[in-house]
Amino acid sequence: MTLKMRLLATAHALPQRTVTTAEVAARCGVDPHAAETGTGVRERRWLSGTETALSLGTRAVQDALTRAGLDVADVDVLLNASGSQLQPIPDGAALYARELGLSGAAAYSVHATCLSFLAALHHAALLVHTGQARHVVIVSSESSSLGLNFGQPESALLLGDGAAAAVIGPAETPEQGIEAVRFETYPAGADYTRMRAGGSLLSPLTPGLTPADFQFDMQGLQVLKLASRVVPAFLERLRPGLSTGLPGIDHVVPHQASAAGLALLARYGWPAECIEVTLTHLGNVVAASLPLTLHQALEHGRAGPGSTVLLAGTGAGLSTGGLILRL
């Protein structure tokens, strides 16, 4: 059953500062050429000056609403789909609502680390399809540069900052909407990608904590090994044939996990020209990667009305997610 909804508009907001891989490599003490070759990242954006994840996300939502021809008052639900918390309490969506001047509408977070946008898009579609909301806004905004551990080059060299937003509304044709969606979690990989401290298990007041406990930690090779084992069968459960081709798919918008992660897609028989890439110039922007990459595909005309797009990726957990969207 298709969950009937329509993607009305997308927008992005990027930090002003562009940081080359050579600059990050110098801070990590590694060879810049090897760093760029290994990660596939040439440059990324980092917050600077007075920029915050909140200010970027607010800009992205405002631009998306303008593109959709809507006002803030038209929004029924605001979903914050970000991996980076603005603060523990209140929920970050309330802070976005305050910045936007949105009062009285529902505002809350949907959190699934790098897959947060996919989970929020599914949730938004359910709200619109069932008539519980007419216009839903999703915002994903990340500030990974604030938590990098330069003693761990494999993660520090990958991550960037940025924000994207999407506006969801009622379908105009019977075909528009989500044709298929699936999420799976394999908790054997729960420790492969993490930020240990800051929650109730290791509160900021826990004795003996070091700054590294509050920084991003990743075992990239272990993530890649587990993903390579579970993703092919996951794709078949999402839609038969996806592990060996792209049946009924016009374009692929993958999470920009890493160069190695994107290289895996060739194993599934997916042509390179059908795969949207932002890793080279944005890096891995955590939950914002998927909507930023979708926005690029739409802006460049590689996806548009009538086309069918596969959005897919992995997130910490280890979780897999995929969603087939008819635009």
C-alpha cells in the first residue's frame, strides 16, 4: 500500500566556513593525500562565528516553506530529525518552533541517528496519509565538528556540518507517496559507532570521564563488515531484486557514510550514474546527509515529479533503513 503524500519542497543551509581535508589531516597528523583518497572527502563545512545547528536548521526550514509557497502558520507538525542534540531538555523541536514563531502546532523529535530523516519522512507520511496533518516540516541539522576527536582520524576526517529541511503535504496523484519502507537493527554493532557520555548511563557528573568520552567514536571497519553481511538481505526484504539491481527505481539517494560505504553499492548492480553523491564536498553530515543529498538531486534535475527514488543507509545501532518514494 502506498502511503499517499507529496514532497512539496526541500532546502538546505550550509555553514560559511569550508574546511579542506588537508587542513583536517594536519590536525590529525596524517598524510593529506592518503586522507582524501581513503575517505573520499575533498572538503566539508564547519560551523564558525555565531553559527549553530539551530540557526542553520531554522534557515533551512524558512527557505523550504518559501519554496513550498507556505507560511509558518500552515505547519501542522514540525519534526526535528537530527543526530546532534541541541540540549537534553526541552526537546530540540521546541527550540526550532520558537525560532520560527510556530506556536500551537505539534513539535517533537524523531531520532534514529543517521537514519533520522528517513524515520521522520515515514512518520510524516503516516500523518498526512491518515489525515492527521496536512503540512509536516522535517528539519535535520548537524554540528559534528563540535565533537570530533582528532586522535581518531577515521571519524574526524569524515564528518561535516549542515542542515536540510523538507515540507510534506497531500498527494496530488494516486501514485505519489511512499511505495515501500523498512528499518532493521542489529545491536551486535551498538558499540561500533557511539558517543559514550552525556546521557544517564554516563552523566556529565560521572567521576573519571575525559573529553574523549564526549566525542564521537567509530570502528569503521567493524561497521563495514557488519553492513556488508546484513544489507543485501535487508534490500531484498525492502523490495525483491534490490540486491542485484534497481527494479522500478530511477535514482538512488544513499546516506553518505564513507567512500567505502558508497563503494559497496556497486556490488548490488547499481549504476554509478543513478547514485547521488555529496560526500566529496560535504562529508558525512550524519542525519542531514540524506536530505542534503536528496535536495541536490532535486536541484540538479536528477530526480523530479514522476520519478521513483530509493533513499537508503545505515546508522549507529547498527541500523539499516530504506524508503522508496514516488515523487
